[in-house]
Amino acid sequence: MNALPSPSEFQSSGLSSSPVRAHSGALAPDPVEPPAPRFTGTAGAAPPPAPAPNPGISCIRTEDGTVILFDRASGRAVSGLTRAAAEARLRELEGAARPA
């Protein structure tokens, strides 16, 4: 009959690179909360305290800081480095779309 291995045969020296075998018997530290993102979006946040200057335009700021404006009435979207730049670009497009 095969004898069961003794418990000492299963103990690890703790020198293995395997994450399973590297456990030396000490308790793992408590999980650390991840750092806050550098840029935070507004998805799911409370609405702004004041009404938007133009309720027909949505404004999104991406993680890299780019501002995207979407005009729901015309279906146009523009982007810019700042909100002012994106608004100026949207006005240019609206002016170009009007018949002369």
C-alpha cells in the first residue's frame, strides 16, 4: 500500500517564485485602496447646482482632458482642449451650416 506523504513534505521553503508556494505562513496585509484617478469624470455625479448655459448641449471631459460637446438639436459633436475652444468650434460649424 502507498503511504500518505508526511506533512513535512508539503511545506514550502518560501523561496519559490510561484504565488501559491511563496506564502510563508504570515497573514497577508489588508488590501490597499487604489489611488484616485488623475482626472475624474462626472458620470453618476450629482447634477451641477446651476442650470447649464445651453440645455441642448452636453459636455463631456475625457480622462486625457479633452472636452467633447454634443449639440442634441443638430446632432453635431466637436472636441477641443478646453470648453471654450469646443464651443467656438461648434459656433463655427453652426455658422457654416446656415444658408447665405
